[in-house]
Amino acid sequence: MGLDVGDRRIGVALSDPLGILASPLTVMERTNETADVEKIVGFINQHQVKEVIIGLPLSLSGVVGEQAEKVHIFVNHLTQHTGIPLKMRDERLSTVSAKRLMRESRTKKTKEKVPDDAFAAAVILQSYLDEIGQA
């Protein structure tokens, strides 16, 4: 499972059972940290997730800023409620890649505005899957 954790929303993505292809699953509207963690744990249980990859929003220079600190705090809370590995990955430019992918996949019939968060989570997860697939 891949997560793109933001202040207002959390993008969620899943891979196929073989761990080859990541796909957007949903976008959660944030309510409070406890409820958000419970919902993610529900997804983990429902989809029998074995590992969670969380995007870490470093600055372009690689510095851990305020948003990355918020993600660290969230991950620490999530860690207390799961028994599976949680790994943070550099997510720089994942939203830019997600927007490009959404633009390319949109047809003329697709007019609705879909939040980028689930696509960004898929980009983060796919990057990880590609990396471990090459190992």
C-alpha cells in the first residue's frame, strides 16, 4: 500500500498481488489523527497489506521541513497500530508526476476533477515497486 499524507487528504494506492503495478485506490478526507489511523488500519486489514510505503515530502534540496515533520508524527502514530513494516520514501515531484499522468489518461468524456492524492500515492508506490523489482 502507498500513502500520500497531506494536511487535508491522504491518497491511498495499492499494488497488484505480485507487487508489479500500483493503482490509485481512494482519497481520504482528513478528520483527526486517530480516525485517520483507524481508517488506514481498516484498509490494511481489508486488503491484507503486508507493507506500507509512505511519501516523505522533503524540500527540493532534500531538507526535512515542516510538512515532513508532520508526516513523521503521523507515521509514528500509525506504527503503534500496525504490525507490518512502514517505510518512508522521498516523494519529491510525485504530485507533479501524478498530475502529468492524470492529464495523459483523461479523455474528453472525463471532465470531473479528481484529487491528485491517490495518483501521487500510486506514483510513490510504483517507484518503490520498480526499485525493489530491479534488486
